[in-house]
Amino acid sequence: MTGVAERPYEIVIGIETHVELATRSKMFCGCTAKWFGAPPNTVVCPVCLGLPGALPVPNRRAIELSITAGLALHCEIPDHTKFDRKNYMYPDLPKGYQISQYDLPLSVNGWLEIPADGGGAKNVGIIRAHLEEDTGKLLHGQGYSLVDFNRSGVPLLEIVSKPELSSVTEALAYAEALREILIHSGVSEFRLEEGAARFDTNVSIRFREDGAVRWPPQSEIKNLNSLRALEQAVTYESQRLWEDWQAGGEVRSRKAKITVGWSPETGRTFLQRRKEEAEDYRYFPEPDLVTYAPSRESVAALRDALPEMPEARRARFTRDHGLSDYDARILVSDPALAAYFESVVTDGGVDAKAAANWITGEVLRSLKEKGLRSSEIAIWPLQLAGLIRLIANGDINTTTAKAVFADMWGGGDDAATIVDRKGLRQVSDASALAAIVDEVIASEARAVADYRAGNTRAIEALFGKVMGRTKGKANAPVVRKLLTQKLGQG
């Protein structure tokens, strides 16, 4: 694929996001929804295997979470909804049909705000958010394929955006904003790496040619399971459509969209099938389930239970805590991390910027090194606040604090206990340090002469000697101040 600095076409993107809901059991049976990592075909029962005579029973919590997602996305919640059968024959679909929603979804006509390419904000429309059951998973080998039905029947919410994203950057911003909202509202853990969230991305190009607007049929890129894959696949496919048009390829005669897959190994899309239309799925109302009318009282209760949304939390962090937008975005990207920060600052009573620095630095680094989630931070908020307070009070310096932090993570003791046990408290008494500074000045005549001759960097050698004699316990700012004062007197 060739790149262009100024594209001669406009990209038009719509995204269908599939997210598994944060329920304990599957959509229509009592099997656990925590399927990831289980041995193949062990989290199954007659219902999710689609065995004859097995009847579905809807998961109430899945319906509540679906409505919560719709409310968080400013959707309308219709008075009536129902489930439908979507018929298609794939090996990973045990019944030969999927219980989904067609013409009466749970949520419609919403929107999501993202940063716009040209600056400011942009509202991206949400057409619908409908509830369905997930499929099984195919595992491909050399010349064979196996199917694992553990994932089959897990509650799945499909959120369909309008085709209003105009660039890869906006598509990534949309995906990030949607992820944050669903995680903060408790709807989904959005674990892309586990296949619990994935994107079907519709990509087309629009341009002027011979005085007319051309808008060739789109490509639907299926099952993108990372933001990196989303970025690369959309970039590739939009340029491929343009080059195919320029070369007089099949896109000029094609009347309907196609479905393509993405290969990260080759960096290319590949044709999977000609896209089915709604009539190809032969939708009809699910005969084993009744229609459902969400009460206005239950919808109002779910609306009242919505937590603070990410955008509002970021604004509050910058306004009330004086954080930069960058720090606020990192902290709010994970609700557990944001709650940890607030506890350190509010309950621990320490400076917000110092707390943000430690959390976005040492805390996140430790989590990444150990492969842990933000909910698994091994240091209590008040313990981290105690460490920050020791630094602010001049009891330890930052270098010592990092060593203490590592001990806290591994052992569980608070910072003051570790500092006292290891004798790490900083010497900040100017009178005690003055004698050591005098000794160093007296013994390092050459460095002193160089400094007084105009080589200001020579003071670093003297500073290092003082720190060495105190085994790193001297308060660095106090030492520098004493050196400057005493060298200026000579």
C-alpha cells in the first residue's frame, strides 16, 4: 500500500462494537460467563449447546446492563423490545441460529462525544445497542479447525455507530471513549486481549471525480481485537479501495459491501464473503421468549445509578486537583486507578500532583512488570500517601523513596516502618550538615578553585563527596544551598 500526504478521498467509518457483559452467568443458561482460559468445551450445558428440548431463560442482569449502557450513551430506551432468531449456518453457532434483536432493540438513537480532528468536540451518533448471545470460537490448525463452545451463550452487546467517523484518529478516539464509558459504568470489562470485546469496522471512501461525488460500496473488516489492529486495518483498507478504484478494479462494479478479515502477519485484508443483507438472515421473533417491556421506573432507577462518566471525572480532576489533561486521562482510563488516586489524595491528605506522579509512574510500572490489573495494587492508598508525606517533609529523598516503594510492594509494611528499620531518614539539619560540607571543602581544594574560577559544574564533585560521606542520607537541596553559601564566602 502506498501512502499519501494529502489523501484525494475522504474516509467514512462506522463501527459495530461487540462487548461481553459483566455478568456471572451466560445469557440464557446458568453456565458461568467466565469462559476465558477454561479447557475447551467444559463451560457448557444443553442450553448453550443448543440441544433439542433445551429452553432459554433470559439473564435479567444482562438486560439491566444493556439498558445501563444505552443510558450512558444518551440512548432512548423503547417501551417494548423482543428477541429474534438470526439464522445462519456457521460451525461455531451450535443451534444454527443466534438469539439476537432485530427491529426492536433495547436502546436506540444515542451519541458519544469524542475529540474532533479539527479541534473541539464531535458527537458521533449511536444507531442502536442490541443484546444477543455470543458464538463459540474456532481454533485453526494445519489443515483442520476445531470449535470451542465455552464462549457460546455469553451475553453480548452490539453497539452500532453512525458512519460519522472521518479518520483513523477519530475511529481510535471513538473506540477509547466507548471503552472508558462501558468500563466506568460497570457494563463490561472490555478485555480486547481475551476476545471479550471486538470491532467490526465499516470503511468506505468518498471523493469527487468528473464533477460528481463517488461513494463506492464499503468493506466491513471483521473481528478486530485491538486498537492497533483497528488503526492498521482501516488505514490499509481505505487506501486499497482507492487504488482498486483507480485501477478500474471490482469496486467500480460492485453493488454491495464485502466482508474482509485482517491479517496482522501480512499487514493486509483478505476477502471472507459477500455481505449478507438482513433478509439473508431470515429474522423472525424468537418463539421461546416473550416480548419485554422495561418499566419506566426500572429505567429511571438504572439512570439514577449511573456513576460519574469519564469525561466529567477528567474535568473534575483538572479543575479540583489541578492536574494536567494528560495526567487526568491516564488516571481516568481505568476506574480502579482513578478511585485509587482519589483515595490517596482525599483520605491521605497529600498533594494531588505528587500522588498523580507516583501512580502514573511507579505504580503503573509495577503493575505492568507483574502483569497485574489496577484493582490489584499491592500498596494501600494510605500507605502510598504516607510515603509521599515522608518526601514532602524532607525525611527521605526520591531515590530512597523508590527503594522504599519496592519494599512496601513486596512486604506490606508502611513507609515509615521501613525507613526507620533501615535507618534511611534524611539528614536535613543544616548545622549537622555544615560540618561535613566544611570538611569536604577543606579536602577538595582543586574542585573549590575550579568553581571559584568560574567552572560552576565543579560544585557537582563537591556535592557528590558530601552525599557519599552521608551515605546518601543528606537532604540534597540543603547540601546545595550550604555549598553555594560557603563557596561564595571564600
